[in-house]
Amino acid sequence: MNKLIVSLFAIAALLAGCGNNPPADQGPAAPVESRGADSGTGVAKVTVDNVDSSGLPRELTDPKSILSKRSIYFDLDKYDIKDEYKDLVAAHAKFLNANRGFKVLLQGNTDERGSREYNLSLGQKRADAVKKSLILLGVKEDQVESVSLGKEKPSCTESTEDCWSKNRRADILYKGPSGKGEF
Amino acid sequence: MSAISRRLFLGFALLLAGAASAQLSIEITGAGANRIPVAIADFAGDAGLARALTSVIRGDLERSGLFRLVDTSGAALNESSAIDFVDWKDRGADAIAAGSLGTAPDGRLEARFRLHDVNKQVTLGGAAYVTSTAQLRAAGHRIADAIYEKLTGEKGIFSTRIAYVVKSAGRYELQIADADGQNAQPALVSKEPIISPTWSPDGSRVAYVSFENKKPIIFVHSLATGKRQVVANFKGSNSAPAWSPDGSRLAIVLTKDGNSQIYTVAADGSGVQRLTTSPAIDTEPRWAADGSALYFTSDRGGSPQIYRASADGSGAQRVTFDGSYNVSPRPAPDGKTLAYITRREGRFQLAVMDVASRQVQVLTDSHKDESPSFAPNGRMILIATEMGGRGVLSAVSSDGRIKQRLSISAGDVREPAWGPFLR
């Protein structure tokens, strides 16, 4: 039996090595504790400049800034921006008006029910609603692109109304004048 | 067994399952009412190869749901054997096929067979196919197609291929497999979703929508070379490709001018023309096989319904009226029926409509059916559905009687597209 276990061990380890980046915690036969290359050094990373890792200014990503809020949620079968999100959209419009070199990609999303392609068109309506508001508030057409991810990129994957309401959403992604950013 | 060795065992089994996960497995969950009893004698020749060939032929015919395999034990036959028709009638066979795996004059492997009508006591025909060990399954599918066509009068689909998308832990694969789920090969691997694959009429290319650039873009992908061409990457969303019957153009959905509307574009991405002009969503275009009409989904009447227009998009007429959600139209190859997805009491199910009489039949009792795709002979419809919380494919005969389930051990299978007849 010991011999059998050892040979299974060897084969399993060999197969695991062939896989595409198997997560370390799932390696069924990993003989030693596996660690990421940069973990366990005990040094906290502090960044002092006002640009984050995506190359965007801090005011777009700092959790304390309203501009770090990038999601607008919609009711079932609704494609208009609810009153509670008007200040958020206005804040993004203000930033884009003051920073003409910045662009946004608006991604519309839907819940999981129904045809993938029809949902793609419904998600487009949500992204378009945000785009229309931004344009009305003075943002230039060439700063904005509205697209849809349909039901393909749910942020929540259970078949419950609570989950579905999180997926009826439009997200705002930024790109700076240097071309660096989130899309 | 100690806990550690049990864990190892489990781990090993999981790894094996992972290694085998590219293969679809097919389970028959319903069969036709009047199945033709057919005997497929063990092919003569090299024992191992001949057994493999025989089992491909038998598997194809049995899975079709149209045949019942008659026991052939004790029979040692090949394509030139005289057939004892009385004996085979006693065994309950209406037809018998016998053959062998031999060597062609040029030295290559050759699969030969002959098919006989037991009741009429005549030979229905036969053929020989040059093959190889690697191509043995293909030869089996060819023979099964020939037997199927002789006995049913319609072309077989055993030599066709299917495309589908497998989603597993942050990874999407567009796979191409034989119609029996074997021989699956990835054509595209991506971290982002891939949807709406659709075969060019000649079977050499697949058009699809990829989200690899954070938005939907349409590609045409040549399967043999892996060469990919961007066909539509306009501002906004680019989706829902459908080939014209002659393979020269694609109907596509763009939002570059506002709401989702149907356009056409040449297969090389040139010459975009707008087809529909409505203030609503127009999507999921599909040309009828003869090119005479264009079906699509639109919510211009307040709810998503299927419309039929001229091939140029003009003169749209509403086709579906039952219920408030009818989408994903797929005209059958003969144009007589239309498959689509209908929502009934919150369940999304496959339905077919007789185009002339407008009679509708719901074919499934599942609740998350999506993306129907006709086999090129119109006999079966492949759909994506959900079983036990996992995406699986299901093939349903267009009369609803025969049902097969195709699942994959590790991951969700979705977005099926049945390829054309092999040329």
C-alpha cells in the first residue's frame, strides 16, 4: 500500500505540474506549504504619489472620494437612472468636464434571465442611459463609449432577486490622457 | 485506508477527471416511438480496430434514437458474405450491415460495408472509405451516415461537428467536437466570455463575440489555421453574428448609431450596411436557409418578440404572439419550422413553430433553455440548458420525442452551434 501511495503521489504531483497555474491551496498532493513569491516578508507597501497602480489620479480611486463609486444600479426592466444616483453621475460629469483628456467606458449589465444576445441589448440601454446623462451635463461625445456585457459578467452569481439586483448595473471605467487606466 | 491516502486518492481521481474534462459525455434520455431494428455485425479484420469501428457505427445509430440495435452475437460476416435473410428476420432485424477493415490496393487502411434489407431480401448498397488508425472514428461516422440515409431517407449528421463554449474557473474555451462529443479541441481560450459562435456555411470558419477587450467585438476565426479576423469593432457593442447562406456576408448587431440595430458586413469586415431602422432593440438576426427572409428579435411592440422581414430587413411582420418573451429565432434548414426560446410561467423553454400554420409546440420541460441550433438535416435541435445548477447541452428531436444530454465533467457548457454537413 505504501508503495502505491507513493506512486499515486508522484503521478498526481506530475499531473498537477502540467496544469495551468493550479491554485496553490488546491494542489491535492502538494508536499510542502506553498507561498506566493512576495508574501511573508512582513513589509507593508506604502505608495505616496497621487497616482494609483492603474495610472489614474487618486481622486478617482480613493474610497473617500465620490468618484471612486462607479456603479449605478437599476430596477427590474428599468433603464432610467434613479434619483439616488443623479449626484454620482453629476460628480463624474464634473470631473470629465474639468479633465477633457479623460475618457470613460460605460459597461451595462443585466441579470441572468433570458437570451444572452437580448440581454446584451438590454445592458446597452443601461450604459446608454448613463452616457446620455453625462452628455446632457456637458461631457463630450468622444470622452464616452457605452457598451454592454449583457449577462456575461455578473458580480453576483446566485439565482436570487438579491443577486439579480446587484447585476442590473452600469459600471464606469476610466482612462487617463496617457492611455493608462481601467480599459 | 488512512485519511491522508484517501485524500491522495481523491486528489488523483480529481486530476484524472480534470484531464478527461475536455470530453463531452452523451446520455440518452428519450427515444423515438418506432425505432428501426437494425443489425450491425462485428466488422471483420484487425480485432481491436474493427471492434472500435463497429462500436462507433452502433453508437451513432443508437444515439440517434431512430434505431434499435439487434443482437448479432455468433455472426461472422463481412461485406461479401451471403446473408441468411430468414435467420435475421427471426432475430427481428429489418436491416443488416456487415463489413470489414482491410487494406486498399495502395496499402492504406480501408473500411468497407454493405447494407441489406431483410424483408425485401435485397442489398441496399455499400461503400468503401480509405482511412487510417487516427481517422477510424471518422470512417465509422461516414458508414453510420450512409446506413442512416439508406434507412431513413434523410442525410445523417454523424460526420458533422459542433462548437460550444466551456466555462470553468475564470476561463472560457471555444471548443470544436465531433457531433458525438468526442475529439473535442479548443479553438480559442480566453479569460473573458465568448458567446454566439456560428459556423460559416462551408464549415471552415466560426464567427463569435469575444469580450477580451472589455467590450463585445465580433471575430471570424478560421479553424484550421487559427487565424482570427476582427469583423466588427465599432464604437459601442458589436454582437449577434449570423452568416448569409452563401457565406459572403454576416448579419450583425451594432450600437454605433444608438440603439441595437441590425446591419450586414462582408466576412472580411468591409462594407457595413444598415438593415433595420427602429427606435427599439432589434437583435438576434438569422437568415432563412434559402436567403428569402430574415428573422430577428425586437421589442418594438413592447415585449421581445420574433419578427420576419425580407432578406434586406424591409417589411417586418411579427411572428410570435403567445406570451411576453419569445426570442432567439432559428429557422430550420428546410424553412418549414422555426425554433426559438419562449418564456412560460417564468421558465425559458425551447419551442418550435410550424411556419405555415403558426402552430406552436413547446419541446422541453426544462427552465433555462438558451441558444437553439438545428442539426443540418433539421432532425435535432441542440440547446444549452441547466441541470443541477450546471450548464449542459441537450439535443432534442424536432418532434420532441428524442432527447440527449451532453455534459462535461468540469465546467459549464453553453452556446452550442451545430456545424454544416461535411463536404
